[in-house]
Amino acid sequence: MFEVTPATPLTEIRDPLILPFGVKLYVKRLDLNHLHISGNKWYKLKYNIEEMRGQGKDTLLTFGGAFSNHIAATAAAGKELGFKTIGVIRGDEHEQGKRNRTLEFAASCGMQLHFVSREDYRNRSSDEFIAQLKEQLGDFFLVPEGGSNLAGVKGCMEIANEISVPFDYICTACGTGATLAGLVLSLGEKQQAIGFSTLKGGEFLDDEVKSFIEEWHSANGSPVPSNERYNWTISHDYHFGRYAKVTKELEQFITAFESVNNIPLDHVYTGKMMFGLYDMIRTGYFVPGEVVVALHTGGLQGVKSAKNNT
Ligand SMILES: *Cc1c(COP(=O)(O)O)cnc(C)c1O
């Protein structure tokens, strides 16, 4: 399945709220690429799984919060493609009592859940912590949180190629910045990328994206082309207070957007991006006639998990 590029719809948005501003807005429905390995996580896992197999390993260990889209996607990929998965989950309070829908789903796919305290979770990239995990859990191929490493970036470089119209801007929500980096690395000279940070105090994401881009070029022995320093930006204005926080205004926007355009958005990523994008369109950020593509990066499993309120 990872060998085939899914042809997901590109839908033009004809919403009276933005039509008067003359910007052509499309949504690329990456959320429809797979029932469970959905959105950008599909692209991020693709080359990680290939690399794991290349190393002859059959267990993939990764990290995430209790509602993580990446944990759900990794568990589903393991089940579908036949490798073992271990999810190191932030917060040992989830170990006891009722599990939320995301964790229940991951476990039902056969993922081994390993709960750690928030304090330990902060050490997730330290050699010592990883060595300790290996001692406890056996050997594994490690994929960082969000699937965000160079292999993940490489997968995301394929997204823009699947967009069948010429565009001026491409937009994505940002959690770690790996998806945005993949987009930047694959743009044409005149195209631009906009990321929408979902994190409060997410200014560090600018450096993260920059280092992914530099890392990519250094691994490929090429200098960073000058357009890749200037053809992207991250908006920090639409995190709504903090990661995963939902306000009434956001809730209302998402409900209205779905009823007008028939596209569901999630509250953590795509809802905030689209709110921000509408705001930028309406305040004149774009020139009339410009073509903007917004990525629907998925995340709808998290909505269901949150609505069950567990
Ligand atoms: C993980 C995720 C993102 C963030 O992607 P990054 O590459 O970490 O910036 C955006 N949207 C959705 C729906 C996600 O699940």
C-alpha cells in the first residue's frame, strides 16, 4: 500500500465568507488517503517503515500523547503491514482506568502501550532514556514523536506533487514543522508555503523547519537554495491560547465551515489553520487571483476521541 500514491480530492472552496476577496482556495483532502493511516502521517511513516525494513527490524517504537494522530496511524500501519509497534505514551495517569478512544484503537491494532510520566517523556530524545527503553522492551527501530525526522520530511516532499492545479501558496498546520519542511523542499521557485503553529510559544518551530531544510540538503550534499530561506513563513497568531485548546469562536467556525463546505475539520490542527487562513484572506494578505491550497492533514480520529470525552 505504501507504494501507491493515493489520489485524494482537491476541492475548491466557494464560501460566501471569502468569495468577495477573489482568492482561489482549494482544500487537498489528504485526510481521505486511508481510513486509519490518515493525512500527513501516512507520508511521514512511509520512508520510516522502508528504513526499518532495510535494517531488518520488525518492531517500530514511537512517542505520542494520549490523543496522538501519529500513535493511531503507526498502530494501524503495523497491523496492516505486519510489523510490531510500541507506543511510548506521555502521562502515566493513562495507565490506570478507562482508556480513551485513540489508545483503545492503538491497542486493538496490537500496539504495545508503554506509559511514562510527563517528566520522563521530556527525555525522549536522550541516549540514556532510549538505552533504558531498549533494555526494558527489546530492540526496535525508533521514530520520533509525530514521525518527524528526515525520513518523515522526505515523505512530505511528495505531497505538493499530488496537487493537480498550479498554485501560489500551500498551507499546513504545524506541530513539529516536519510537514512544512517537506513542502518547502518541494516547491517551485515562485511558490510559497505558510505554516500555522498550533502551539503557544511555538516560535522555536521556525528554527526546527530551518534545520530540517538544512539537514536535508546536507544529507544530499547540496547547498540550501536561496528561495528555501525565504519562501515560507509560520503564523503564530492562531493557536487559540495553547495546543489543543478549543474556544467557542473556533468551535463555531468549524461547525459553519463544515455546513457550508461539507468538509469536517479537527479542533487541534486543521480547524485552527483554516480559521487563520480565512482571517488572512479577509484582511488582505493575498492578492485577488492568487491560488491557495490548504492541506487537510487529517486528525479526525482525535475529534472522535475528544468527543467521547475520555
Ligand atoms: C501531526 C499533525 C500535524 C502536524 O504536522 P507536523 O509535521 O508535526 O508539523 C498537522 N495536522 C494534523 C491533522 C496532524 O495530525
